Amino acid sequence: MTLSPKILIVDDDPSFVQIYLGILKEEGYSAESAASRDEALGKLDAGDWTAVLLDQRLRGADGPDSGLDLLEEVSRRSPGAKTIVVTGYADSRAVERAFELGAYDYLEKNAVLDALLRIKLRSAWESVRARDAAALQRGELDRQLRDTWAACLRETDKNRKGALLEEVLDTLFRTIPGFVVFSRNRRNDIEEMDLVVRIESADPFWRSEGQYLLVECKHWSSPVPRHEFDSLRAKMNRKHKRCRLGVFVALNGFTQPFRAMATLGLSESHDLVLPVDRDRLERWIGASDRVQFLKDLHGEVTTAADAK
């Protein structure tokens, strides 16, 4: 994680390097410079950079765009760094190539270089800070998720175990991009619902499932019977096509009639209930890509239905 702004200047013009260093010092950034490709590669490997100021042409006006050739190396060796290409020889083809190769921004060496450089570096720094904050939040959520899951497995009081299981699913969905827990333990005269998750993903795969996903949790000592499947489907139907996906979590699994309905029911409508037993939940929690795990589970149930 980048704790303070650290800038690498890759430029073979000493006068511009001094200009950059002066600006960066005033902004409170630490900085180092490299005058060649080899020197830049060494420093990229050795540092955790916030941003890289990359000269488009490292061998002067008559040289090739060798700076742009470094863009892929910056992405590979210092993937968190934001690269700002700086040039006195801007043209549309070079600009297009720079962004195709992963540049964060582009800057010309002209009369307003000082002001624009400060603005662009601040923007890069804010972007890195936001990214690191999100990573820290995800890390904390991951620890919370695993701790809550361990506590749920140890708990013997049935009421506390149920509350912990709901907390596990709440936290699990908060670690999955594109899914937002909308409500928890909703109770009214019509129904009870453990979790209502709003689908905000831009992925067309999930947008086709409606606006909401319903989650039911059971920690019964015996497998969950078929009528609980019917109950969840009825709750989904009351959402008037805004909910076409449900997740049913049961630590002690499901009866065969429930599992059969989870696949047979798909042929009757587009609604889908994903059964998640203890083993499947354990693997979902431990998955490196929890979105993909959910997609794979969706595909597994859908494929089983298609085979009927």
C-alpha cells in the first residue's frame, strides 16, 4: 500500500528533471529520476510508486517514442502506479498509442506545464488513495467474514448460531462487487426475509437477473425440505419480476425433493434458486474470486436444469 506520494521521473533532459523536482518538492512529494530505460527499469522494480512521469521521447526530438515503449513495463513492474506521459512533441497518434498501452494521463511541455502537472498528480494521488482504501476495506471485511464463519461453526446456541449465519452472508455479499445488502431480517405481515441484496453490477450477466436477490439461511439439524423451496420462490414472485434469483443457505443440506425442485423449477419460469450447503459455503468464503464462484454456481444449477 502506498503510504505517501512517491513519484518516478523518467526523462533524459536534466533541465526538465529539475523543473519536476521543484514542483514535486513544493507539493510535498518524494521523487527520484531515471534518465534511461535501463535505469528506469531498475527503479521500477525497487520502488512502490504513486505515479510515473514518463517522457515520450527519451532520446530527444529526433529520437523514437522510446518512452511509450516503457508503458507496458511500468504496468508489469509497478502495477499500482499511475503513468502520466509528458512530451513536447504531442500528436494524435502518439496520444492514442499512449492510452492504448495503459497511460493514466497525458501532458504537454508548454507554458501551463506547472499548473497542469500539479493538478494531474493530485488526481493520480487521490485515485491511488481511493484504491488503497478500498483494498484495506476489503481486507478488513475478509477477516471479519472468516472470523464470523469460524464463530458460527463453533456456536451451540441455536439463536446465536442463526444470527451468526445471517452475519456471514451479510458480510460475504459486502465483499462481492456489484451486490449491496439492501435489508436484513425484514419482517412484516406478509413475509420474513433474512437478506435482500440489491444487484448493482454493470455486468449484463447479473442485470438479467432483476434488481434484487433474496437470501434465506437455515441452520437446522436436518436437511431443508421441499416446502421451504416453495416458500422462497413465492417471496421472489411477489417482487413482480424484479427478483429472479434466490440463494438458499442450509448448513445441513437439502432433501432430495428440494434439490430436484432447484433444477426442475427452472423449466417452469426464469426464476432460479441456488442451494448452498455447508461445504459449498465454505468454498465460497475461501474463493479468491467470489463473483466467479457465484457465476459458476449459477451455471452449475442451470446446466443441471437443462439436462432434465
